[in-house]
Amino acid sequence: MATAAATSASEPEAESKPGPKADGEEDEVKAARTRRKVLSRAVAAATYKTMGPGWDQQEEGVSESDGDEYAMASSAESSPGEYEWEYDEEEEKNQLEIERLEEQLSINVYDYNCHVDLIRLLRLEGELTKVRMARQKMSEIFPLTEELWLEWLHDEISMAQDGLDREHVYDLFEKAVKDYICPNIWLEYGQYSVGGIGQKGGLEKVRSVFERALSSVGLHMTKGLALWEAYREFESAIVEAARLEKVHSLFRRQLAIPLYDMEATFAEYEEWSEDPIPESVIQNYNKALQQLEKYKPYEEALLQAEAPRLAEYQAYIDFEMKIGDPARIQLIFERALVENCLVPDLWIRYSQYLDRQLKVKDLVLSVHNRAVRNCPWTVALWSRYLLAMERHGVDHQVISDSSKELEELRAAFTRALEYLKQEVEERFNESGDPSCVIMQNWARIEARLCNNMQKARELWDSIMTRGNAKYANMWLEYYNLERAHGDTQHCRKALHRAVQCTSDYPEHVCEVLLTMERTEGSLEDWDIAVQKTETRLARVNEQRMKAAEKEAALVQQEEEKAEQRKRARAEKKALKKKKKIRGPEKRGADEDDEKEWGDDEEEQPSKRRRVENSIPAAGETQNVEVAAGPAGKCAAIDVEPPSKQKEKAASLKRDMPKVLHDSSKDSITVFVSNLPYSMQEPDVKLRPLFEACGEVVQIRPIFSNRGDFRGYCYVEFKEEKSALQALEMDRKSVEGRPMFVSPCVDKSKNPDFKVFRYSTSLEKHKLFISGLPFSCTKEELEEICKAHGTVKDLRLVTNRAGKPKGLAYVEYENESQASQAVMKMDGMTIKENVIKVAISNPPQRKVPEKPETRKAPGGPMLLPQTYGARGKGRTQLSLLPRALQRPGAAAPQAENGPAAAPAVAAPAATEAPKMSNADFAKLFLRK
């Protein structure tokens, strides 16, 4: 720096000497400027280096890197060229940027990024005095991060030369450790204090720093180890007998705390100590190891997550709060705030814990002060800070008398309003205080404590001009303030203005005005108030009616639009339906035209239900054989099938004699269904399966007309208990499908009989689970459910093909286990599927109305309507000509009830004779 100063001092002289040497001197000035630039860069680069035990020796001489920089400077001086121009351009650019940042900070001193950029550029330029001032100014406004503090401390340490400079660095360290809890800063503080051990009280200073560091961050599980080791190394370096006991004490204190690499520390203690380790130390060590296992999941979660890791810190804090160790709770809060210093909720939770639990004055006020420095925009933090100062009896140092206190309070309100206007309204185009709570409090203080109603009225005028004049509650708040601290005249004036301006609840304001005039006003005041309120309310009612009519018109328009859309959809649907019907009608008309009307003998063949069940024509008999199926009907079988073996098997099944079902053996017979249609020889494959239940007399599989297995059969046992035991095989998997086994019941005699083996009512010990992945197996689900109680039964619901439907029923031992499982499992994710769990309570099935029980109103019972082979038709139109339609005679009815039915029915009279197509043609031609 002396060289740079000398060079700068010689610059005016070089400029003042005219003559032929001017050019050479100008080059020399440029080279000197370049050398100064290189030196400043060397100083800046040196500050990044970590200062070791031999830093005192490095200060006395010049390091190798500095020698390199000097060589660069000398080479630049000897041969000025491209380096000179590069440095000049960069220096000029940096100076312009520094001026811009300083101007911006003069406008807004709270711009954090501008402070950081300015410090960086000043440090790069070697302006050490300006850097120190910029850092000092920033530290007064904002708390500095660990990186900024370490950078500042390294710069100051590199420039410290005597005892006074060392004290200045000590003061700087004291400020640094107050902003955030930083183990690296404490470690630097301890190492730097070791360098001053030769001064008066140096040894006590070092021990004091290390002890404070251990009490602050010694419990840090990942970074506290370095502080313990540094302290032990310092004590071990002092060769005194008394120091050995100090090292023993440090080892024992450290081994009682859960820290990473505890095993290595214990091994080091065993190697260092000449005496055996006491049993109490080993017990404390083992206890700390157990605690370390509890803390490891939270520490590993922090190591794996990315900053700021707020959720992980919150979980860690909750864990520490349950344990209740104040020192560890304070440490984890401080660790979380290092990365989440701008989260007001975290500061609130920390300060609330200190206010309610520790209640240590210095600690509580320090945390509150840091909270408002980090989040000055949070009102809750400021209010808590003020309450804490009042709770601990702190005197305001600035206040000396009431006038200064009042002026400071007014200045605080003014600054708050200006801050909201500049930082919130202008930046975000939103009001930071829409209800003007700050101004209301200010007006209340002026009226109540300062007896200055004039100032309070001015504030309320400002509140009303900010868009609050239309709200009745704001006017009533102002009115209450005037009633308490003002006079009747101003109350009346406020209410008259409120009647004219209020738009949300004018009736309320009018009622308050009339009440006040009734009790305190004159008759003239009463008449004026009545006239004003009636006029205002009439205008308001008129506006409301217009608004209601407008809203009704809009609703009507929406309804009309909805009706139009509905009609359009109906027309579109009808048109689409008409197009579908038109095709079959057109084809039917063409076929009728082609037929001969006089052909009496020809009859129209009935529609074929299935091709394979139809009787072939005479010309087709050469290729088709007619065979009788099991039901005695004729079936057409191709003579030349693809496989002769399959044909042979089918023919054998057709030749089997039909066995009639004996209803007397229903008690020893079970009905088996949902079997695979492709099953070959069902009786042979099913017999071993059912013989496990008892002796099987007969297995009767059912085949179609073509000889194909229809998927169900009857199994007859010799004893009834065997049939009952076979019912337990229901839902057993057979060739990949669940086999249904049910009692054999004649449905014609018992039409309402249905087999459902599970309860359909509320079962509080059984759970219904939905949303399961189709790949979830019974074993996997049972493993999950076992964690919440004893599982008695578990059933996965499948369809008829045996495929899972994503549903399951789980039965527990009792209701408490089932309810516990609902709370724990509902919403759980299984294989990326979120499941729903509830107590089993199936909805009631709707019993359909039996057709034979329907009655016509006031008439006899109606017979069930039957439809054709294809069910109910689309149009239900009668195709019988009107001339042939005979209205059914109404049944005679007696006076006191329906008439008796005739003894003998005459079916010939009620049945119409069959007619051919020729008869229908004659009837049409007759008309």
C-alpha cells in the first residue's frame, strides 16, 4: 500500500513537467497504476486464504503468490501493452458500476443485493477503507451471512498489526457470532485468539472463547466435533501437569454428547489416557451412542435434502420439542434459521418458545432483536418484541421526556405509512393496509392519550378518502371515537356524511343517526335526520330494485339459453334416431313389394334366432345332418369341421342320454357354476376335487345343443354332510377362474332364492378397501393390514373371470382394531394408488317390483307383458290393421266388488283365427 501511495503522490509531479520526457513519464505513470492494480488484487486474493498457526510469519514477509504478482507488475512496467489496456478498461468499468450502486443505495438503503455487489467491487478494486465503511453500513441494517462475515474477518486479520488492531478484530468477532450460529466463525475466533496468547490475559481469553463456542455450538452433531478437537489440541500444547486434567475433562465432556465419529474420539481417549477409563465415562458414552441412533435419521434427512430444507428442520424441531432438552431445542432452531432466516413463522415459533419456557432476559431480547432485523416487514414480530421488552422491564434509551416520546411515536407511524406506500403499493399495486389499521391506531392514540382530536379527525379524513367511505363499520368506528373524545356537533356531522356515503348497510347508519337525534337533538334536528334518512333509503331501495331486475333479466337470459341448448340437443337426438329407423323401414317396404299377393300357400318363415338351431332347406340337406341334442331339439351340425377329433367328441356328448333332475336329491346335491367353457371332460377333472369332501355319486355337466360345455354342472353326493362341506369350496380357483358352489334349489319353486354368503349389513370389525392396484396380492395386503391388528380373514373381490376389481374386505378381531386401521390406512399409497378405507356397510339393494303383483288403478290384476325374442321393441307400435282390432270387453263388476270369473273359459272365442298374407291383401283391397 505504501508503494501505491508513493506512486499516486508522484502522479501530479509527472503531469506538471513539460518537455520531451513527457511521453516516457506518462508510460511510467501508467505502469505505476497497473502495479497498484495488481497489488490491490493480491491483497484481495490473499484474504480468501485460511489463516493457519503461522500467519504471523506470513505477515512479516511476502508470500510466493505476492512475489508472482510483483513479477507480473514488473513485467507490465517493463513492457506496457495489452495488460495495461485491459486493466484500465476493467478499472473504469468497475468505477462506473461502483458509482451506480452508491447512487442506488442513496435512494434505497434497504436494497440487500446492492450492498453485496458494492462490497464485492470495492474489495476487488482494493479500496479497503471504503470496503470497511460499506460493510459497517450494511451490518447496521442487515444481519450478515457466514460467508460475508468470514470474508470481512479475513480482510481485517490480514491488516491487523498491533494490539489495537487485534482488539478491533475481537470486537468484529463478537458482532459476527451474534447474527447467526456459525460453527466456522467460532472456530476462526478460537484459532485467532490463540495467536494473542502472549498478551496480557491471553490464556484466559482463549479459554473463554472456546468455552463460549462449546456452549453455543458444541452440541452440533456434524460440526461440533471440530471445536472440541481444537480446544483439546490447544490444552494439550500447554505442557503443565494441571493441563492434563483439563484434557481429561474435555474428553469426558465430549464423549457424553451424541456427536458423529464418537467411536474415533473414544479410541483416541483410550490411546491417550495412561489410566483405565472410568466406568461412569463408559456409561455416558454408551448412552450418547444410543441417543445418536435416534438423531441420525433427522441428520441424514438434512444431509440428503437441498437447501433451505425447511420441512426437514420442522420435523427435527418437533422431535426435539418432544424430548424437551432446552439446549438442543435452541440449537436446532438456530441451525434452521441459518438457512431460513426470512421465514417469519419460524422466528415466531422460536421466540414463543423462549418467552414461555426459558424466559432468560438477554437471550429472549437478543432473539427478538434478530427476528425484526431479518423480517422487518412482519408486524407480529415487532409486537412480540415490544411485549418482550415490556415484560422484562427494558427502558427505552432514546426517550428522555414525553415530548420526545410523542414525536418519536408520530415519526414511527409516518415511517410505517411511507414504507407501505413505497414498498407495497408502488411495487405490487395493492394496499398493504386496506382497512387502515395503522392510521386508526394513530388516531385513537392522538384522541385518547394526546387529547388532540384535530389530528385524529385529519387522520380519519385521510382514511375515508382511501376508499373506506362506503363501509358502514368505518363510519361507526369514527362516530364512536367522536362520542368518546369529541363533541355532539362533530358526531352529527360524521353521521350525516355516513348516511350519504354508505352503500353496504345504510339502514344501520340511519338507525344510529335517528337514535342520537332522538336522545340528544332538537325537534328541528330530528326532522332533518328523518327527511335525510327517508330520502336516502328510498334511493337505496330504488337502486336495489334495479339491480334485482337486472340480475333477474340475466338469470332469465341464462335460462332461455339453457332451454334453447336443451331443445337443440333434443332435436339433434330425434333426428339421429329418425335416421336410424328409416333404413330398416325402407328395406321392409321393398321386400313387401316384391312378394306376390295371391300366394295363399306360402307362409313367411319365422325369424331365425340362431343359425345353428335352424332347420335347413331341402336343397341343403346333402351337406348338413340333423341330430337331436340333449333337450330333444334339432341342431344343424357341419359334416366337415376343421378337426375330426373335435367332431367326434361333440357327437359323443350329443349321444349321451338326457338325465332328468331329481328334486328330491337337492339336499345332497350342489350346483357348480362359472367353470371354464374350454374345460374338457368336466366330470373327470372335477371328481378328484369334490371327492375330498365325501363320496361323489354323480357329476352331471350341462352341454349346449352343439355339444359345447356350458360352464356349470351338478354334483351329487352320497351324504348330506358332504354336500355341506362342498359349499366351503366356493370361489376356489379352477383353471384360472373362481368356481361358484351353491346349494341346489329349484328356482321355479323358490324364485326369490339367492346365494350370497357374505353379510350385507354394517360390520364394525370389517373394513372395505377400494382403489387397490390390480397387481396387489392377498399376501401383500395382509402384510400391510397386520401392522394395525390381528387379521382374521381377507378377501380380494374378483369378477367372474377371476380378475381383481381393486376391492377387498379385511376382517379384524374387534372393532377397535378396525377403527385404528381406518385412521392409519385411509389415504395410504400402495404401488402409486391411493386407497380408500372404510367400515364395511354395503348399501341396501333395491328389490325390483314383481310384475305379477302389479295392479291397474281401480281394476283387476294385470298379467305380465311378454316381448319377443329380441325383447321390447323401439316403438311398441301395433302392426295389426285397425279393421281387425277388437276392443277387449271390460270385465263385469259387481256392486260390492269384482264379478266372479266364468266357470268354463272359451279359448276359441277369444283367439283370433290365423290369417295369411293373401287374407291381409284382400282386407286392404276391400277398402
